[in-house]
Amino acid sequence: MRRIKADLAIIGAGSAGLSVAAGAAQLGLKVVLFEKGEMGGDCLNTGCVPSKALIAAAEVAWTVREAGRFGVRSTEPEIDFAAVMTHVRGAIAAIEHHDSQERFEGLGVTVVREAARFTGARTVESAGVSVAARKVVIAAGSRARVPPIPGLDGVPYLTNETVFGLTERPRRLLILGGGPIGLELGQAFRRLGSEVVVIESGAPIAREDADLAAVVLEQLRADGVEIMSGAKAVAAEPATDGVAVRIERDGRETRVEGSHLLVAVGREPVLEGLNLEAAGVEHDAKGIRTDARLRTSNPAVFALGDVAGRDQYTHAAGAHAALFVRKALFAQGVDADRLVIPRVTYTDPELAVVGLTEAQARAQHGDKVKVVAYAFKDVDRAVAEGDTRGFAKLVTDRKGRILGVGIVGKGAGEAIHPWVLTLTNKAGLRSLTGYVTPYPTRLEIGRRLAGAWYAPILFSGRTRALVSLLKRFG
């Protein structure tokens, strides 16, 4: 077995692990990176990149169908599903060089393409390599959670890890789970010609503001996606043309059949095989327990990204990596609990959120909450584009401190950026009313939303009386 002494050992070559490896290696540290699967992790290979490529193809199909609204003769698009999946694989191929083993070895990183496990507090070992490191980073990521539904292990089912390997379009796709992944892929497959049924035990995208979520669900239903809310899956079984799911809903049991089944009920951290006990690293079902510095119960070991039991987003993993570099390599004070992490559901329309929802704010602050909204129908660019779906909602305390912002509409994931920057820099609402936005743009909605908060004050009776007084001196 090859034995190496290193400054840093990293388990997992996803977003967090790669970011740390690149930063540390370029600072001159000796880095060993273990990866048992594909370089780039879930995001590149089975998550963010392929899903957004599929969504892009679905959006083109929808645009063709909707062209008649603009005076352009429309027709039902002919979907070449195999070509669509070639496009998806092409997107991965165009990006994967940035995450490749060759690139990281060029940076000076020792890349070991084997599963790794702890053998001591600071020692990590694979089949052929043993590393004694000053610090260890666990960035093993997460995987699709498979619920304990009777019969599920006896039928073929897809997860995000296998769905992008399809070469033929599903005739009728059943999706277990009405969260962001289930709705994003459900809408995409529907627009590409599949029948789609979403089975959700509670409410779809229940984490999000109900008013914002309603706009998304209205569009999915208009697209023809069947959404079964309050439907608990109690069994799965083979069917003549594929698979069937038995569900309980409103006290009745029914059977839903499809050609394919996609399981999208959430994600769970990848912990097995790491032998965390050997390193004294505490963990639970949510992941590895970490403090605000992302340090585990072993002060030499840090956990980043999905495995750390915090926000399971690629951009959160990247932020964790930046904090680790600042803390572990530059001895700067960091606090992962204070990170401002936005989230986006990439349906059409998109739903983007940063901070608290209205319900969360009211639960924490009671009647001290103020809510204002601004609709895309009042944004000139949205009107010109013929897409006025959605609105933005601002939640503050009575003094105007921003508690949260939610936007639903075309390009909401882009429109949330100024609000993320404002909250990150602890700036106030005035920073969003005082800057000049190009006209006409959809992002004007942010400035208009901030202005709507001040409107009752600006046009109040007291202000009018003050203006009346001042004009006497002018």
C-alpha cells in the first residue's frame, strides 16, 4: 500500500471537495483527493447540470407550442427524445473538463479514484493508498432517499442518478414526491410529451410560501401534469405495461399505473463506509454534526456540503468550501450559521426565495411583520414579452429590516440576486430603491418592490402636509 503524508485529505470530488482541493493546492499545500465515483459529483453528473439541460429542451418545446400568442404560426413540436438526451450529455461533457482528474492533477492534487475510510483521527485509507493528514475534509455528498414502501424493491424505478440515462421517452411517468426535483422533472417530461402524475403525501413544495407556490402549481396543471396532493404511497407492484403505485387518499385506496416510476422524495447524506467512528466523528440521520466553523467532533476533521446536515445545494457546498479555506488555511473567523443561502425551484415559472417566508416570519415575529408585493403584470418588460405570470413578495419587520423575499415568475432565479447581495451585506431597503435599473428589464421588479414598501409613508397625509408647508418656502 502506498503511504502519503499530506496537509489535507479530502473525501469526495463534488462541488465542496473540488473547490477546497483547488484552493489548497494553489496555495502550495499537499492535497490528496479521494473519489469513488465520477469527478464532479452529483451536480455535474446526475443533478444540476443534466436537469437544467433537460429543462431547457422542454422550454423550447413549450415555446414552439405557445408561438401563436405572438402571431407566429405554431405547431406541435416533434420530440426526438434520444436527441434531447444527447443534448443533456453534451452539456455534461462541455463542463466536465473543469472538474476532471487531469485538471486537478495539473494543479498538484493527488487524485485517488477509490472509496476512502477513516482508520484513525487523521488517517484516511483506500484500497491502495493510506494518507496521514494534518486536516481532513469530508465532502461525500448525498443521494436520493428511497422510502421504505412495500414492494418498491421489487419493481424498476428511477432516481436522479438513473433518469438521465433514459434513451426512450416514458409514456406515462409516475413521480413519488412533489418537491423541487419532482416538479422540475415532472414539468420537463410533460412538455417533452410524457404523461406525468406527481404523487405527494402532503402539499407540493410545502416549504415555500403558499401564494408563490400556487403560481407554479397552476402552470404545471395547465401543462397537463396531474398532481395528487395528500396521496400516501402504501405499496408498489408490477403492472402490465410497467409499474403501479397503490395510494391512500381521503380515506380511500386507489391504484395508479405508469410505464416508469421516478422516486424523488428527498435526499440523504452518504455516510456508510466512511468508518466515522474510527475518527471520533459524530453524526445522525441528517448528516455529520458540525459547529459554525463546519468542524466536526474531531477538531482535525471538517464536513462540507450535503453531508454536513445543512442546506443541500451546490451553491451552499461552494460557500462551505470558501469558509473552510478562510478558517483552516487563513485562520479567519467564519460562521456557517450566518450564511445567506438562497434557493430556487427551476420550474417554469421559477420560484426563488432568500430568507424567511411570510409564514416563518409571522411565527417568529408575530404581528410585527409587514408584507408588500409587486406583480410582474406591472413590469413593462414582462408585458412586452407576453409573460406576466407571478409576483414578488417582500417580508420585513415594521422598521423595514428585510426578513425574506420570494419571487415567482420567469427568471426569478436571476431576479433574487440583488436581494441576496443586500442581505449578505446587511444593507437596508434604501440600497434597493436608490440605484438605477436599465429599462426595460424584468429585474426592475426588485426596485419596484422595495419602493412599494415606502409608498404608504411617502404618500401619507403627514408627508402631503409637509410638502404643502415646504412649498411655501420654495
